[in-house]
Amino acid sequence: MTTPHPHGRLRAASDFAELAQRVRDSGLLRRRYGYYWTKLILAPVVLAACLVAFVVIGDTWWQLITAAVLAVVFTQIAFLGHDAAHRQIFASGKWNDWVSLIVGDLLVGMSYGWWQHKHTRHHANPNKTGSDPDIELPVIAVTADAATRRRAGALGWVQAHQGLLFFPILLLEGISLHASGISRVARSERLARRWVEVAFLTVRLLGFLVLVFLVLSPGIAFAFLAVQLGLFGFYMGISFAPNHKGMPIVPRGMTLDFLRRQVMMSRNVRGGRFVDVLLGGLNYQIEHHLFPSMPRPHLRRAAPIIAAYCREQGVPYTAVGLFSSYAIVVRYINRVGLGERDVFACPLVEQRLAIVAGD
């Protein structure tokens, strides 16, 4: 492998430093306390209103509509927990941690400790083989090597058809998110505030189950939980899927500077204010990866600044429409599932070699 020239590394580092200065000068890293306090107050109020409505409506199949509404509410609250975990809300790390614990564990039922550990690794090396847990999925193969290792039995059949099954599989994501968090909290490895998470998850998950079966008859209760968990997982899945899947996969041994590592492996989703709200700001994935602590409402304003800078530096900046992003993802994982080795054009390696050669 070609060794990068030290001047190339210094130049690449200064590339991001210059961008960071532009963003800082624009004031887009300032806190948005009013915005977030409004959301922090509304989140439990809206959730409480939904639960009151659930009790008042009583034992009826109309509760499946309530289940769908709760799936949306839980996902929107999870987006708020994501912001807190990235230190977007408060300057104090402890305040952000406690917001994440309350919002994630107590309101949504997802372990903050599990998610933080996994998500930090993803942000450090998006789409890098052996480093990014988001491309090591239990059912869907995101890399050609993963598809090759698993091509046997029922799982092999699923992966061979994973392009067709991608969206139906997302209906199981809600169960997976809850189960992964419980598994992490239950393990003996070190976990900060373990007993807080145990208490919050117990209250949220068991309390919700008890409430559902107290209000609803068994048949309606199981249907309600299936709809709520299925749509919650589906919504979470379609919010995160467009961000990186179908973008270049970084080989294990390749090292990229921060700017290119974050921009070239990420994809933005265009669509205006509606998509901003629908995806909780995750549609500005490039901006979020470059500046994880930037408050969500500033991402829209940062996007044109960062896009223009990337054009100046010759760094590919990808932004597509919402439905186009899903088409790209499905087409990509379908090709992986069918066993194609070269499932993407590889401008990444060529550009890296060009950068080195230019030094």
C-alpha cells in the first residue's frame, strides 16, 4: 500500500480546519436552548396525552391507529435522544447524558449506553470494514464479504433476496433495538449508570406491557404491540438507512483524513422542511458527521456552506431526493445479496491514490 506523504496529511488536516473556522464564524455551533427546551417539554406532554387517549379509547380495534401514532411519537422522541447523545443540547456533558437516559431509556425503551457505544464507533469510521458496526448487520449483508460468509440455509436465502425483503425486514427493527439494549445492560461488562438504565428500562418496557394488557383484551393487545413495534422499527430504519448504505466501503487498511472520511461515505437527503422533520435532521448526514455537536436546526444552514467548500476542495458531496436514496439503498443491497463482488464503482481508492500521487 502506498504511504501518504506527510505534507499530504498536513494539507488534508488544514482542509478541515479551514472549514471548521468558516462554520464557527457563521455562528452555527451556538446552542439552541429555546428550540431544545421546547422539544424537551413537549416530548413527555405529547407522550402522556397519547397514553391518556389510549386508556380513554379502551378495548377496541381502533387502538391500532393509536399504535401507529405512538410509533411516530417514539421515533421523534428517539431523534431528540440522538441529539442529546451528540452534545447538541447543553454545554454540560452530564446534562446531555441525563437527557439521553431519560429520553432514550425511560420514554423510548432503548439503552443509551448500548447505543452510544455502537454509534461512537460508527461516527469514527463510517462504512469502514471491521470498524463500523452499522455495516455488520445480523440479517442484511452490506458488504460482499459478509454475503459470501453467510450464503447457506435460510439466512442465505434471505440475503439472496434482501433487496426485495429490505423494507419488510425493517418491521423487526423495533424488537431488535429493544433487545440489543437489554442484552447490553444485562451483560457483566462495564457500563456507566447501569442501574439507572436497568430501572428506566424496566419501568418503560414492563410498565408499557402491563398498561397494554390491562386496557386491551389479549388479541387486540398483541395486534397493538405488533403494529406499534413494527412501525417504530420501520420508521427508525428508513430514517437511518439512506445515510450511508450504498456509499463506498472503506477497506480495512485504508486511512483517510477526517474531511474525506466523513463526506465521501455519507449521503444527504433533499426534500425541504418536511423531510427535515420526518428524518429528525438525519437527512443532513454529511453536516452531522463533520460537526456532530451542531444543533439540529443549524444543519440546514450549514449544508450550502459545506457543499460549496467541498466543491472547492474537489471532495465529492452527495445529495439526492428521499425516494432516490431508498432506490440506491435497495439496488445496492440487492447486488450484494446476489453475490456481486464489485458492488460499487470505486472512486474512493482511485481518488486516494491520486491525492498521494499529487503530493
